[in-house]
Amino acid sequence: MNKVLILTYYWPPSGGAGVQRWLKFVKYMQQFNWEPVIYTAENGEIPVLDASLQKDVPENITVLKTSIWEPYTIYKRFIGRKKEDKINASFLNENRKTGFTEKLSVWIRGNFFIPDARKFWINPSIRYLSDYIRKNKVNYIISSGPPHSMHLIALGLKKKFPDLKWISDFRDPWTNIDFYEKLMLTPLADKKHHKQELSVLKNADVVLSIGKAMSDEFENMYVNAGGTDHNKFKVITNGFDEEDVSKEEIVKDKKFSIAHIGTLVKDRNPSILWKVLNELIKENIDFRKQLQIKLVGKVDIYIKDQIEKYQLKNFVKTIDYLPHDEVIKEQQRSRVLLLLVNNTKNAKGILTGKFFEYMSSGSPILAIGPKDGDLAAIINETNSGLISGFEDEENLKQNILAYFNDGYINRNEAAILKYSRKGLTKKLCEVLNSL
């Protein structure tokens, strides 16, 4: 088999969304004649632990780990948090007010830890992996970001070993990510972020993205900077693992349950949904009796306030966190799965891994987002759900009532199967073969 070195910060026992993409690729790569070697952090700051994911790690692969120093201990002390507290992702705020120290820490993070808080791991990793590459004759590397420090490790290795073939894989954008403007960057810091990003785009042999809109954005940056190799920009979406779908008989919720799985931050707050649900419980007695809103994951304090404002608190069931295997069952159990796109400038390109797991569950999807974006295109292709625009209250109400009254959609199972993790891994290995 050909060896490929995969640089990923998130790896079991880490849980959450960041680990899924490369865990599932690695699970199937050997079936397509590629031997993955994982490089990850020994002691990284991970938001949640999920032992259930360990079953997907092939027993015979090499996992390299080195220790990492991150400034989170100082950060926690600075904002008055305990050492064992987990750091929330995506600017989730669980407190009533964000203090001055937290705002200052965001400014420091954006302007001094470029591209991210893992920057101190870059040079030690380059030294460690250079020695490994020499001894093991590795010819291919893949870096998965964010954190984008992974790409800078790969860039350093590419400069030391020019014959290395390098795929930089973007699960999320870099300077076009939805919270980039919240980092309060100085012009100098902003320039440095863009310079690093462009250096990765220029030097990688393949720039892989999870959706077409993101890939087009990267290609435009590259072309505007004088790049000419259009063929290096490729798309492999996230997907679902058929083996994850529970084979046991799952009894559907008795109530009309609308479930959201994952972190709910302020930028993802569906004010339109709370308003429409408030109207429906007043207009429709049966709907009021049957409604249940299930929120599985961390919820921002702002969203809790919105739920109370629209008199929905008594309809809400919250679950802080579930292991991945239990999440799968919860998705299959729910009547409707709620998918929310952040209403930000890059909304058309947002295509979460959660969407594909929703799709595999068989439960219909209720989405709120751009009707001309990457998400809408796949929903329409697969007929796996209904999507409403950010401001289209009437359409959202119609979609909810369609599920409440009928509860059935005629899914395109052949189109859905295109997004299986095994099939997507085959596409990845074809990209590697082309190098």
C-alpha cells in the first residue's frame, strides 16, 4: 500500500463534529490500497470526549502523537474559569453577559495567535515529522483544518521535501469563516492571516473543500494572486456512514418532535422559527398538544432568551451532550430534524457534516438557509427535506404543517447513497492516485 500521512488535530477520543470527516476516511482507506498514518496532538484542548468513536479506528494503523502547548490554561485563569473547564467553540456564550476580560481575550487570540492557538505546535511538529518522513519514506501528506495550523505544518514539510504530494483539506473556510470579523483583527493581523492562507493555496498540490461555494472562493483567491493551476481545486463533501445507522428497531417519538443536534450559537439562532412556532401553538390546538422541541448540545444564552420570549420554554427538552452512537438513534427517533445555517456572508457555502447524518437517518429535514446555496442543492437532489429562506415565514409555516399533517417525503435513495462515507473515501483515494 501507499502510505499517506494525515495531520489532524481532532482524533478519538475527541468527540464533536471536527473528528468525523477524517475518522471516516481513515476507516475505509485501506480498502482502496492506501495506508493512513495519523499525526495528532497527545494532549490537545478538545471540547468533548466520545469513547464510542474508537470503534471506527482501524486496529492496524499507526497513530503518531506529540505533546502540544496551548495558551488555554492562561486563558482560563484570565477569564476566571477552572482548569478542567472545556472551551466552547464558535463563540458560544452560556452566561448572561460577556465580560471585558473575555472580549479582550478574543482580541488577543485574533491578533497574536495566528492562525490559531495551536501555532506553537507548528515548528516542533515539522521537526518531528521530518525525521519520520526520512525514516519511513512517506511521499504523500494531507492536512485537515481548522485548526489551520495543520496546514502550516504541512507547508513547512512541503518546503523541506519538495517532492512530497500535499492535499490541504478545508472542513471550514479560513478568512471567510463566519466568525472571522468577530476576532477584532488589526490590519496587520488580517494581512498575516490572508498571507498564510494564500501560501497554503499556492503550495498545496490539491486544495480539497467540502462544498462547491468554498472551493470557488479559494480558487478565486488563488487566481487573483496570479495562480494558474485550476485543476488543483476539488470538492469531496462530508457524508454518512451506513454502518452507523442503527439496525435495531427505533420507535418514533409519540409527540411531533423537532430536534436540533449540535451547538446552537447566536449566529445560528432561528428567530423566524420561534416566531412561527409561537403562531402555530396559538392557532392550532392539536399542534400545541403534540409539539416537542429537542435541543441536543450546548445552547447559547441568547437563544434560551428567545425561546422564553416566544413562550416555547415548556415545549423544550434539552440534552447537553450525547455520544455519537446515541446521537444516531436520536436522529432516527425524531419526527423532524432541524438544520440551521448561520445567516452570514458565507451562508451559501455552509454544508455541515451533520446534514449528511440527518439524511441517513430517514427522518425528514426542516432546513432554514439560502435556497440557492450548496445545502439547498443537495436537499433538492436527494429530496431529503424542505428548506425555507431566512425571512420566509409563510413558507416555513407551510413546511412545518406539511410534516405535522403528513410526516412523509418521497426520498431519492439512489441520490442519497452517493454520499456514503465509503463511496466518498473511494473518491479521495482516486485523487491520491492521480498524484
